[in-house]
Amino acid sequence: MITSKEAKPSLHYLIRQPKIESEKPPLLLLLHGVGSNEQNIFSFADMLPDKYKVVSVRGPLTLGNGSYAWFQVQFGLNGPVINKEQAENARKEIIMFIDDLKAVEEFDQNQVYLIGFSQGGIMSYSVALTEPEKVKGIAVMSGRLLPEIKPLIVSEDRLKKLRIFVSHGKLDPVLQYGYAEDAVAYLKSKELQTDFYTYDEVHTINRQMLADVTSWLNEN
């Protein structure tokens, strides 16, 4: 069953209940990219593993009709320039959302995963690397690791149980492939095991990417 809920959590979301019933199902949060919305990425929900409760979250900033973001960003000659305050507020809102969701949904608090595309991938890094006790794993699709978040990243000891999937198109003109390489190198410096998948693709999610992330979720 797919339903939409307006409950205690401050962020709007859509939910797909697990197809395999359990008292405390694992939770999978979907985080969309800039200019998109929770319905767009939710269209992939039925391709994800049946055991998960899948929740697709809408970013807090309204850019236009059906267009939302986690923070504002401008693309210049020297790369993306973000609104740091909005990015930090969004990080805190997602963390609060996970906590607030406990009041209205049953799920295993030790089995929370984030899947983020583009800006949603950025937020997945930002949440998991600063609050790893709340997140078991992240799948970052066509994202980047913000330099602004690095001072907030916690110790290797706290990070060691975090599971990470990274996928990126080598032909991505929006967030270039080098961002993925840089992020994976940084994660390795923190002694984090990262499953890194690359594709001859642009800034998109295709069926192979979804198949790979689904396999990764099933293994974890």
C-alpha cells in the first residue's frame, strides 16, 4: 500500500509500506535532487527491496510549482556555490525527521538507510558522516561531498560501522565524475569501505544503477 502522510515530522513525505510484513522493518529514506520533488524519486520505490519501509522526503525549500531543494546552489566557473546556512539547516532537519518519524511509523532504528540523488546524495553524506549512529548506510547517486561538511565529520571510530554505496556517471555534466573520485578517496582516508560503481552516463538514474543499489541493499 502506498500512502501520503502529514504527521508529526515537519517535512512532507510519501511512504511505501514493506511488502514483506515484519514488526520492525528496515527504513529506506529517499532524498531527491534540486528542483525535483518527493514524487519523482518515489517512482522508483517499487523497484527497491520488498522488506524495506520506503519513505520519500520533500526538501524544505520551495523553488517553484512542484520544485523543491535542500539548499540553494549556483553553478559558476569554479564549480557549485552553496548557501551554507540552508545546507546546515537541511542536515539538521533530516536528522530531526528521522527522530520524529519514530512517533508515527514502526521501523528498526538500527536499520536506517538513505538513498540520495544529486543534492539528495550530498545530504546523505552530510547526515551520515556527522550522525552515523542514526544511519546504517547510504547510497549516494551522482552526488558530492561538501567541503563545508568536513569540519563536522566525526571520528573514524564512530564511522567504522557505516556502509556506503557510491555511483556516478562518467559523463555527468552537472556534478562531474571527479567529485565522486574525490569523495571515495576521502572516505578511504577515513578507513571507510566504499562500494564504488561507475557508468558511461550523464546526470541521471537508470535501471542498471537501481539494480546495483538494490543488490547492495540486499547484501547489507
